[in-house]
Amino acid sequence: MASTTFAQEFSAESYQNLQATVFAIQELNQNPYILPNFTLGFKMFDTCLSEVRTIGGIFWMLTGAEKEVPNYKCPESQPQLSGVIGDFQSNTAVPMARILGLYKYPQVSHGSTVEMLSDKLQFPSYMRTIPNDKFQFPVLTRLIKHFGWNWVGVIASDNDYGVLGSQNLKKALANTGVCAAFSKIIPLNSSKTQRLQIADIIKMSTASVIVIYSTRMEVMPLMEEIAEQNITGKNWIATTSWIVSPIFSNKKSWRTLNGTFGLAIHRGKIPGLSEFIHALHPSSSPNDIFIRSFWEDTFGCYWLTDNTLTEQYINKTSILCTGEETLDNYDLAKFNLFDYRYGYNSYKAAYAIAHGLHDLLFCHPSSGPFTNKSCASILDFKPWQDSPHAFFEEMIAYSQPVQASNPYFLTDVESSVVKKNVQAINSINRHQLTISPTLVKYLLDEGFG
């Protein structure tokens, strides 16, 4: 059963991440070996990347009631909560982790990378299926030194990801003799005036290389402003958060961003997910509010409901959605729905939580992990007793891509992976940046992280 709340703007990538999780749960429920005779359910909540909404949503899930009440759980309102998947961005994943850590509920994030979340004293129940952010600044530093750039600009978003990440980067650059021509912060919900000020600094600077250490919500308006100001001749270096983002599908930005270098998280395969997405339909997913927004974006039509415009007010050029549209043979490439990066991480997160339950179900008395080697009952367990930690610890040594036959394998960044990235950079031709006709050069595309 799915209960949803949602933001007004539709995000195709967020919807892909959600469907990857739903698909994983469907696979798990059909698997006779992981949780036999048990069915996983789920609830959905859209944080809209808002800290306030995030806190409200977490208490809504924990209490099981319409009104969020801390330290209270409605006894008969919902089944046992086994864990929470999310959030995508660090500014909302951190408050989630603080609250869930108090109650010891497992949290598995598919997109939040800030290094501070690895502190188990502050965040005891936080885990992730994406590399820790500590790998980025050494690789970016080595990349900059490889091309002989000694004068660079640094732009960061005004949140933990941007501020902490850019600070680490500037320290690493300084240690290797690279100077920062300027360092600017993109304010959250920046105004046009603020973006113009940053654009003017970029235009006037003699630095031809600019690193943008930012979350995508902040960088996209800035890059659109830079494109409007027709700022060219700059070499942009992107972090994992925005190198694969809709900004690169904006034709106005092509001239500005052509030749961008960046780091991208590993892309995985999810057999069957493409067919699963193509089979989506509003009539078969009545509890999924997002399906209507997805339908509108896909077919360019509008649903006529009590909460939207009535028929007489709809523009004559608008097309009403009928539900007779079909995704069969429809090319969804424009949504980037089949580039499984963060969706792949969402998929693994569902498997991680399920294997925590699997351990509970198949725990042998006298060899369990709890007091006196006891086991907990899967029918009545404490939040901290269902933990995917064991699977993270077991698979942390794996630096190879996850195999389709083992979709729950989890990886983390270690020194060998950073070394692998550095070796990849060393293999790049020193003059490739200036002559490459490609839009983006992915340094971490296959098997690097």
C-alpha cells in the first residue's frame, strides 16, 4: 500500500528513483528465498528537498497518524516500519538521519554523499548506497594538476554538500600549489541579482577553469544565467551531484557547457525495469499520485480534476489526458529514465533493508547477534534489530560493479577506488579537453565508484 504526498513540480529523475525502489520491492515479494511468506509494503513521502517538510514527513511515518506527534506511535495504524530509503540530497538527509538515529530506525540514502554522515556517533543508523564524498576532492585535485591548471575559480552551493566539499577541495588544491582565483557561494533560492553578481565575477576573472561544487537545484539557475550572459571560453568541472542533470538537455546551455568535465557515480543495470516503467498506467497505479504528473510530462496533456483548471478555462491549445495514451514503444529517453545511476542506488537500498529482515527471519537461536546470542522475532522487533549493516560490512571490500545476479551487493569508496580514479585521469591525453567535441567527459562512468 502506498500513501503519498507530493510537490507541484515533477522530477523525472526522482520518479525513476521511486520506480526503481517499487520495482525492487516487487522483485523481493516474488522471491521465495529472501522473505518467504512475508510481503513488503511501503509508504511514499515527497520532501520537496525541504528540511521542514522532511521533518514532518519523518514524524508522519513514525507516528502513523495524520498529525505528527514526536515519541508517539498509533498502535494499530500501520505495520512495523523496517527502514527508510532517502533522501536524495544531503540538506534533507541530515535532519532525517538525526531523528531516525534517535529511534535507531535504519536509513539508507541513495544520493546523499556528505562525509559528516559517516560519523556513527552522530548518525548511528545512517547508511548509503552511494560513495562517500571524500573521494571527490582528491580526484578533482589530481585532474586539475594533470592538465597544468594553477589558477581556478571555485563556486559552491550554500549547504553542507557545497560548503564542506569546496573547503576540502581548496585545501587540497593549495597543498599542490594551485591558487583559487575566486571562491563564491550560490545562495539557496538565489535571486536573479545574486546570480548576475556571480556571473559578472566569472566573466571578469582571468581564470579559465571553474569548479562548481554544488547541488543541482542551485547550479541549474546559475548556469542558465551564465548562458544568457553568453559567457564562453571557460572550462567547467562538475561534481557528481549535477554532472548528470537536466541542465545538459537545455539547448541554451550547450554552448556554455560544451567540453565540461565531471565525475559521475557508477551506472548499473536493472533487468526488467525498462519494461516495468513502460507498463505504468494511471488505471493500474491508483495510489501513485506521481503517475499523473509523469503522464502529463510524457504526452504533453493535462488531467481534468477538481483540483485543477476546469474544462472551460483550459487553453484551447491544451490537450486533455484521456488515459488511452500508451507508453508502448514510446521513447522515454528524453526523461533519462534508463540511465540507472541514482535509481540503481535506490534499487540496492530496498534490497539492503530486505536482507536485514532476511537475517531476522533466518536467525538461529544460540547464534544470534543479540544478548546471550539470542534472535529477534520478525513479527515483533525493535527498529535497531533490523539493520542492513551486516551487508554493508560484508560487501564493502567489493570494488567491482554490482552484478545482476547479486543486486544487493553494496560498495563504498576506499583507497583502492580513489587510486583507480587517479589512474584513469593519468590515462587522459593532456590536450583532450580543448579538442574534444563531446559535451561531457565522464571520468567515473564505468566501474569507478
